[in-house]
Amino acid sequence: MNRSGILGVSLAFLLAMGCTTPSTPPSPGTDNLSSSITDPGTSSITDPGTSSFTDPGVIPGTSSVANSSSTDPNGTSNSVPSSSIYVASSAATSSSNNITATCGTGQLPTPISGGTSGWGSRYWDCCKPSCSWRENTMAIGTPNGIARNCSATNQESMCFIDRGTWFEGTKSGCEASGEAFTCYSNAPYAVCDKLAYGFAAVPSSTPACGKCFQLDFNGGAKYGTPKPAHLLMKGKTMIVMASNTGGDVGSGQFDILIPGGGLGAFKDGCAKQWGVDVNNTALVGETYGGFTSTCQAKLGWDAPVASYKACVIGMCDKLFGTNPALSQLYEGCKWYANWMNAVDNPTFTYKEVTCPAELVAKYKSSFH
């Protein structure tokens, strides 16, 4: 789906809602979990800044990255060498103190050798993840099972109901009368100052639900000359688990799930979960680009990194910081400002790796 807006990032919403195309009522023996809405996926944004380039922000794509152990989102052969396999320490937590804690010996994964060039956008639309639909995961044998979804009050809930002769998927909260949403535990967090964990939407061209990818940031920018925030990312690593797919997520793009990253076209889910006016961009940020796009428009395109970070954190405070029920989103939002430096569309080298136990625990449904 083609979109335009203000610099920034994508919002993976196509199957972000976990939705598929409309379908006819299920017949006996069929597995029909399709919802009544097609979610177009990520967004695209232009950069009205002072530079001479156009920043489409998040390039529309499909929200489903497909990487088997031998295929990367670009469709190239990319098996997982033993040197890239990383099993994280179970001591990793979401504590904000980890943002500045020096990574200990053996805590960082082995740097990627070879790999594929990619870039990161951002979103959080509250919709049911596409990997929470049975036909996108369990029915086709993806690793680590089906992604959990949660109720409007952030309680884990069933992803589908076995009706005997067919399976009925719980409807995405981004649809009318929908009841299934993204769980707040999917917010990103720092393991230490150079390593973070999180979730992402990937291109829907190849199955990738339940797979993990190591992103080694290289200090570059997807569009234009790297800004100071991009340079500060060099040497940092993030491991993301694919929980969503998007029709507007492009090849090599990972749409990282970040609170305050932008709601995209399907806002009703966050309106239900958060109880806020999702059309109030001063509160929820720009539809495509979120808090950073709002702060760029306010401060200009060449403000100091500290100014952008302070602006984003101020928006985190206002939207998430006053409601204890949103504390996980609040921490994830501040993580983006502090660990990622509120960076816009950074580049990296990526490769599929073994999923850390902590991410699997946050991902996997306990009902299915």
C-alpha cells in the first residue's frame, strides 16, 4: 500500500493486524482463520527536512519476513553458520538499567561475517500479530509455535478456538468488535549497552514467523547522509524475532516493534487498548513515523541527538508514563530514545540466528 507522510519509519500493519483476505464461511474440515479485513502493512514517509533527498521512511511492503534456515528476506541462500548461533543468558531482563550497563565477557553474540545488508523502520499498531494466526504458523510448521496475542487489558488470550471441524481465529483488535491485540511484553529492551532484544515485522514473501535475526548496526542511514544518531549506533547489535509480517515491508527491511513508533492506518486497536484519542498526533505521534517524526517536525532535521531524545522521552512520559498498565510500553519507548538514540531508519548487516530463550518465552503462546 502506497503511503506518504513525514520522515521516518514504517508501521507494519498488513498482516500486522494478523489479518488475511476475506474468505467464505468455513466448511467442515477446513482451517479458516481469515478475518474480514486486509491490513496493508507498513508505511512510507517523505523527509521534508533541509537535506536534498527524499526519505520515504518505511517503504511499503508486506509485513512478513520469510527466512528459513537457508533463506533470508532477500531470497538469497543464507544458512546459519555455527559461529552466528547465539543462545542468550537467562539473566537478561528488561530493566532500563541495562541500557548503560557494560556488556560482560561472552554476553555479545559473535559479529556477523558476511550476512546481508538491511535497514530498520519502526511501528506499534496494537493489532493482532500475523504470526498469531494458525494458518501462518502452526498449520505450516514454523519454528517456536504460534505467537501469543493478548486481550485489551494485556492478558494473554487464545489465538484461535478449535471448533472440531475447523479453527476459528480470534479477531484482531484493529477490527470492529475485535478482541486480540499485540502483547505489551513484545516491547524491545536492552540486555546491555551494546545488545538489545525485540520483535519485528518482516516481508510476507517468505515464511519467517518464529525465526530470529541478528542485526549488527553499521552507523549508516537508509536515506541520505548518516546523522549523528546513526553514527552512535555503530557497534551495537539487536536480535529480533519475527512476530508479524507486512505487505509493505520491503526486501531487507525489518519493521521493529517500538512503542511510539507510529500507529499506521489501523489505529482502532490502540484506541481500545490505551483508551486515548489516536487522532491526536501531539499525543500519539505522527501516523507514519511516530514520536521521532513529530520531534523532527518540531525541532528541525539537524537538531542535536540529545534534543531529539529529550523530545521523544517527553512524549513517552505523556502517553505511557501516566498509566501503570502501560509500564512495559513506557520502558520500551524510553529504550528507543536512550539505546537507539531515537535514530531514524538505521542500516545494518543481518543474518538468521538461533532464538534466545527470553524471546521465545515472550513469543510463544501458552494456549496452543
